[in-house]
Amino acid sequence: MARLAIKGGKPIRTKPFPGWPEFGEEEKKVLMLVLQGRNWGGYPSPNTYAKILNERFAAFQGARYGVACANGTVSLEVALKAGGLRPGDEVIVPAYTWVGTAAAVLFAQGVPVFVDSDPANYCMDPKAFEAAITSRTSAVIPVHLGMEMADMDAILPVARRRQLFVIEDCAHAHGAQWKGLGAGSLGAFGSFSMQSSKLLTAGEGGMILTSNEEFYERCQTLINCGRPSPTDRYKYRSIGHNHRMTEFQTALLLAQLGRLPEQTERRLKNARLLAQKLEGITGIRPLSWDARITRPAIYHYLLRYDPSGFGGTHRDVFLRSLRAEGIPAEGAFYEPVYRAPLWDFRRENFAVFAGSQVDYSKVRCPVAEKAAYEESVWLHHSLLLGDANDVRDIAEAIAKIQASAGELADVSRPTQTGSF
């Protein structure tokens, strides 16, 4: 029996996995064109490359309009304001997500209301969503998480019946499809992040999708310092921010968008292979895909860990051992927002909480907490951009740990921190 690397044995893998982001001559070419053209910023809005990106990305996801913006938190905030959120309105969000999903609600002067996850996919539990609706609820933000999509067949009818607008948080879902419809095209808005780790990236950036022309014009105004677009016929006016994206970013994203379909297929092929190789290893399995996800997007490959298959070893000790074998992996990648270190919420700082009964100190979402602190294993999508040998190393490292789990009895749990 091979000795575990965490105990001084030879690790399964010593070479790095494929680097992210991928780039080549096309990225160099478009960046040089912007540089030489001296038209670098986001004004006029949308600028030359931004206009092309808006159109191409919207078409790629099956929406009518796209609005490039500064990042994936801004995209949520702008969508909330464009959708008509009023100060003090409640917005239902999943507890198991990045802090920015809820922070955007605060920035838009709303009140986030946290609900638990569906244990099958870690996304928003539709029943918990419906139960959380009150007379003050205005919107809901389902998050498509990791490699999963929220149950839009269950969420959308409830939202329509209760007259709530839906913003899909698609920060993990570039290219994903639900029953043939692109992520971000099913609700009133779709919100995407183009941050460094994402499936489509320019280092930073965001995108708002909508198929409602008036919402589109409102978003344009809100990201462009309050200026209406030349095509605006709705006379929406608001004090806006400069949330525009630069021409360097939009040009780079156009080049990256050309790579996305092939990358999506490559990840999916390796994900299916990894699932096959894990079949004989008890105690760990990937989250299953709902058949209605007709094109999965894999931002992180999510595994469900069961300590009984590893001699009672805690998930965090398993992860520490897996990293020692040369396989990057995380557990508390996200924590329930109400427990996350970055959720530095002080009620007195937000006037909209006057009269609100929401008390985050009393929130408990057991499914989300179990996923974050005991069960989930997150493998970044770059681990699936290589070949079958890379997949084999992941499975072999997990099998090795299981076979030698007894060696881990005296290994301490590390301190976990969330990531973005």
C-alpha cells in the first residue's frame, strides 16, 4: 500500500494542471488593435468592441440584449435597479453563494432574504423560495452553482404567480443551457461575471442579459453615468455610475468567447471520464446533472464527500491529503453568506432595514451549512482542460487516500477560507 504524500510518501502528481486562462495569437492581436487605435475606454457607451460583445454574447446565450459592465456584482445591482426594486423591498437569495449576490441587494437598497439549498444540486431550494415570499418580496436571484443550474421550471412559475422579477446569477454558467435555453435568458435578467477564474474572463468584467427592451435601456443608462442611449424611447432617468467596461476587456472577451464552445466540450468530456473513474470509489461521487440541463457548464466540478467511505476522516482532512497528492481542491469555497467572513453586516448602516423583521443572526440553512463545512469538494474547471492522464491522476489520488485512510487519524483539520 502506497504511503500518503501527507505522511511523507510520493505524491501521485507533481506537474501542474493546465494554466488558466488559455490565450494565443488572437488575444494578442485584438489587444494590440485596441492599443494602437487609442480608443481604450468605455465611452461612448457602448463603445466599438463593447457593442459587438453585447450582441454576440447575448446571441450565444439566447437573449435579445447584452450590456457589458464592470463586474458581476455591478451586473446584479444594475439589474435590480432596472427591474424596479424599491428601497426596503425584499429579494430572496440562496444562502450558499458568493457574498456579492447578497451584497448587490444591499447596494440596490433592498433586503436580502436567505433560503436553503436543494441537497440534490446545492442550488436554491424552490420550496424554500416559495415559503420565504412575503408582501415585501419584489425579486428572486437563483444562482446556477458550480456545474449545476437552479430548477427554473419550479422557480419561474412561482415568480410569475407572485409577480416577482427573476435575475439569474450566472457567474458560473457561461454556455450552460436549460432545456435548450441559455442560462441568463430564462428570467427577466441574467447576470454574468468575467472575473479571472471564470469560464469566460478578461480578468474582471460583467454582463447583463435581458430580452426586455425597456430593461435593456434602463441598464444602459445606469452603467453610463445616467446617460440614456441614442436608441432610448422609454425616458427612464436615474443618477447612474460609471460601470462601463473598457475596450481592452471587451476585445479580449470577444477572443475568449471564440474559445468557449470547444473548452466547454473538452471539460464535459473529461468530467464524464472522471465520473466513470470514480464509480468504484465509495464515499465520493459527483453531483448528478438534472436531465433538463441540456448543456452543462463546469466552473467547478462538484463532488459530494461521505466520511464513512474514508474511515470517518473529516472532509477537510481529506482535502488536505488530496492537495498533498498534487490535486488542487477546496471545501469551503463558499460558505453560507450569513456566516461568511466578508458578510460584515451592520443593520444600523442600512436605513432600509427600519421596520424589517429580517434578523441574520437567526438564519440557519442546514443543507447549505453541511455542503460548505462537511460535504462539498470543489475542483476548478482548469483541472478538466487537459487529457485523460490528468483525469486519471485525480481519480488515482482519491483512490489512494481511501485505501490508506487509516494514516489520517492523527492529521489535524486545516483552517478553511472561502475563495473567489
